[in-house]
Amino acid sequence: MRTTTETTELITDLHGKDMNIMEKTELKMNKKSLVSDFTKGSPTRLILGFFWPLLLTSMLQQLYNFVDTLIVGKGLGDNALAAVGNMGSLFFLIIGFSLGLSNGFGIMIAQSFGAKKIDLLRRNIAATIQLALALTVLLTLLSQLLLPSALRLLRTDEVIMDDSLRYGRVIFAGLFSAIAYNISSGMLRSLGDSKTPLKAILVSSVLNLGLDSFFIFILHTGVEGAALATVISQVVSSLICIRQLAKIEFIHLKKTDFQNERSLYLGLLKNGLPMAFMNSITAIGCMVVQFFVNGYGVVYTSAYSVCSKYNNLFMNPAFTVGNAMSAYTSQNFGAKDYPRIKEGLRVCLRVALISFVLLGSLMIFFSHQLATFLLDGEEAIALVENYLPITGLALIFVDFLFVFRSAVQGMGFPVMPMFSGILEMVMRIVTIALFMKTIGFQATAMAEVAAWSGALLMNTVTYFRIIRRYTNAHERPRLIRRRRIASLVTK
């Protein structure tokens, strides 16, 4: 009798399943095709199936940003374009913080889903909603109060100060819409749904571009119209994601899920805050670069705005596969399947490499065409032509960075990526401070290269240390248990 019981316990422990029968049944009956379980099936098929809708989502966002920039530049002029671009680093500081938090919260949600702990999954979602509401109020108040001071700290040219203020007031008043989308789409991605965010962005992008044209060319509202169009479209996209979440029965929240559990809040914040601070630290580094650029006049500001948009566009596929790596890693880490994580990493690195070859080549060989597409001034075009080939050659650094950093974060270790964000900031500031006066605008490109390569090295080393530790710790007890089972069976 003792032998049978002991064997059963060992086999149960070997499988590592702690989901009770009721939760298994509930998940099987309700998940249907609304979510994806990354713990079973071909890693390549799962990751690519998740990646393509996510990539289309991101590309639509970037396409919107470009067309929006085109509408603002052609409809309102280069100064208005500089004003909107000047807000980029400030907007990323605030939105990046909220995005980092939502990504960190999403990792906890994905890990509980991967472990099939459905009750914990619901409570994590409930706690995420509560924290998101508090975050929205806090960031909205701070951004409105500090906007004028922040623009002055950036040495914003007086020519574009008024437009920057008017654009920023509207954008930051609508922070609730951006945070709602980040949180709701992050939850969907954690559950393996990348198609709904695609649908949301498709609808909101079409709406946004239509509203942009209507406000700027028909109502002549200026930069406020572009900002208002963005806010309205984000409201629509968040509503689409929230509606889809409501269809997933096994995450329907009950009153008991909102238990104000301190341990849940601390767990979410422990994972979310380092990722939020990482984004904010990166944004601060970009703001310092913006500070130096603004000191050289509106032409430099316009050129840097365009260069930043092209960087974001061409690193987008790798950033997207990083998001796929994060969701995939989180679920499999929750399931304690560490070899699957390594398989997924190889798939994502191959995608990142292909992205570098294709898009890095465009930045190197078609820099003139890219510059003239968004700019009219010859001096600004020349600056962009000098910038893009440099970052195009180094694009592989940031592409691989997204994959390794997402893997580390997905395993629930956000602190070292946060330190890599600090390293990025330091490398940007030091490079721009040392070389801006000597090599001019090209220093902004060198600052990006230095930041990307330093952060990549730190995250790569961290990933291999963590995965080796958990793989060894997991395989050793399993080997011992298997030997014990074999000996018990032979008895």
C-alpha cells in the first residue's frame, strides 16, 4: 500500500500539475479559440501564429504614425511637425511607464494561465484593473501639471512652444484611453490572443486618419485636432479589446476576486514597476538626446523626429517578436517547461535576424528616399541621410535585444532589464555629450548604437544565467524522482 501511494505522489509531482479537476473542466469548456495555450504544440507554429497578427497590429500603428506625421507636416508645416515630434520623448516617458506596468502585470497573468491556476488568474486580473485605475488618475494629474516645465527643460524652441503645449494638453488629458488599451490588449496577449488587438488597431487607425484629415483640413483645428483624433481612436480600440475580454468565460470576475490582497498588489508591482521604470529611464535618455538636438534649432528637431520614427518603424518586427517571446516564455515558465523556452528563443532570434537583413538594408541603401518622403527642407534631409545608414547597420543589436530582454522579463526577472535601461540611458547621454560638438548630428545615431549594444550584452548574459539555473534545478530532481519510480515499480 505504501509503495502504491508513494509512486502515485511521485508521478503527480513529476508532471508538475496543481490544477484541480474543476478548474480543468472549466478551462476546457470555456476557452474554445479565444485564447492560446503556449505550453503545448509546436513552438514555431505557436509563436508565428501569435506573431503575425501582432506584427500587423504594430505595423498598422507605425503606418498610422507615419501617415499622421505626413498629414501634420503637409497640412500644418515643418514647425507643427517639429512640435508634435518634440512631444515624442515626453509622451513615451508617460505612456512608456504605463506600458511597462501593463506588460509586467501581463507576465503575472500569463504565468498563472500557463500554470492553469484559474482562481489566481482571475484575482491577478482584478488587481490589475484596480492598479490601472489608480495609475490613470496619478499620471494624468502629473502630466498636466509638469508639461510646461518639461518642455522648457527640453529647451523647446519658442517657435514651436505654443503648438507643443496645445498638442500635449490634449494628448495627456486622454491618457485614460491609452492606458485602457495597453492594459486590455496586454491581458489578451497574455492569454495568447493577438488577433483582437489587430482588429482594434485596424479599426482605430482608419478612424484616426479620417479624423486627422477632418480636423486639420476641414475644421482647421491645428495640432489639437491631431491629438484629439488620437484620443478618440484609442477609446475605440480599448473598447474592442474590453469587449473581447468579456467573452472569455473563465476570466469572468466575481466580487470575491476583488479582495484587496496586499500580496497580489505587491507581486504585480514587483514585476511591473521595474519594467515601467526601464521604459521611463529609456525615455529620459531620449529626452536628453532631444535636449541636445533642440539646442541646434528647428531643423535638427525636425530631422531627429523623422529619424526616430524610422527607427521605431524598422525595429518594429523585432519588438513584436519580443512581445511574442514574452507571452510564450511567461506561460511556459509558469508550466516549468524550461526546454520549451529555449526552443522558443531560437525561433524568435531567427525572426529577428530576418527582420534585420530586410529592414536594415532599406535604412542603408534607401536613406535619401526615406528622408524626402517626410521632409521638404534640404538641410533636414541631409541630416537624415547621414543618420539612417548608421542605425541600419546596428539594427541587429536592438533586434536581438528585444528577444533576450523579453525572455528575461517573461521568466519574472525584470530587475536586470531595468538596469540595462539605466545602461542605455548612460550610454546615450555620454555619447551625445562627448561627440555632438565634434561630429554633429551623427552623434545621435552613435548614441543609439552604443545604447543598444550595451543593453544587449547585459540581457544576453542574464538570460543564459537564469535559464541554466532553472534548467539544472528542475532536471536534477526529476532525474532522481524517475530513478525512484523505476526502483519502486521493480519492487
